[in-house]
Amino acid sequence: MATLKEIVYNIKNIAEGGFSQDTDSKISTLQVEFLVHTYRAQLLLQYSNNGRKLHPETLQSHVVTISGTDVNKVTLPSLVQFNSQRAIKSIKAKIGATENIEVFLSSEGMTTYSTSNKFTGSSKKAYLKNGELHFNFDTDTSDTITILGCFSNPKDVSTYVDDDTTEYPLPQELVTVLTQQILQNEYRVVINEPRDKEVDGQTPREKVQGQVRQR
């Protein structure tokens, strides 16, 4: 997996014809970062429309430590807007000395119902509402909630360290697709197919290269 810095540099380098190291670069790094996050979310929505499961490399762990007086909910970074609640893969809680307590993601109605039901009242559930994760159980300050999910901006996630070392949550094959789409749609750069060695008399293809379209 590539880092965000590597992805952005590659896009800028091709779009600027190999001169992206110049200090007078005309393409903003922040602009390219924004495009990378946006196109990643669009790609993941497209690839999951047919029911395909989310690739493990698209997921991140976001850890929230409970603080303050409102101990029954936490605010989450923006999630990729899949149908239903597919952006969240799992939720684990550390309550007191007990770790890895499984929390089941449900609807608001089912979470409220299970609390009052004698058969399901002991199960820990949560539901999403207005960007917040609400629980049917009490927590205390210093307790932690770990959410494994697919977030819109990977940099907003607690476990994201920096652009230089953190692997960007996207499989390499989709990084290639994302790069091509941004170059073609945003910077009018055509990416040609790679040139292969001639095999069995077949005509080889051209090398991968960026060509700027004339406006």
C-alpha cells in the first residue's frame, strides 16, 4: 500500500510533466489531497454497489476515549456514505478493566427495544444518528470505544499518524484507478496502456505515459 504523500506526488509529477519537485509548483498539494479523498470515496461506493464486501485495506480503526458527562455517545469522523450502515465493520469497547467487549450495530428502534427486553437487555448495542454513535449501555471516563470502519477522510481517524508513514487505506489496484481518474478528469492527462514485449507476432502496446490534452 502507498502513503498519501506518494499518491499525491505521483499525481502532481505526471500532471506537471515531471516537474513537481519545483518550489513554484502550480498544483496545490492540498487540492490534490482533497481530490484523492473524494475519488477514493466514489470508487468505494462504485465497487460496493453490487454487494461486494469492503476490502480490509479500506478500513481504519478509530479509537475514542470517553470524557465529559455525556457517556452514552461518541462523535465519529465522517463515514463513506454506503447504503445502510456498511461503513462500520465492528465496534469494540473497553469498559473498566474488561477489554474487547463486542458492541452490535443496530437501528435506533432495535437498540432501544433490546434495552427494555429481558432476553436482550444485557447485550451491548449502538446506533448511528447525525454523525454520532449512541450506546444502550453506560460508560465512564477513560473507557474507550474502537470503531473499525471506512471513513471519508482517512486523516481524520485517530490512528492516522502522518502522510509520510501511514499507509493510505486503499488497495494498490484501486490506487492505480484513482490516479488515472484524477489525471484524466481533473488535469486532462491521458494515460496510455503499457507496451509489452512482442509475443507470438502480436503487436506490442505503448508504454505507460502521461500526455496533456490540448484544450
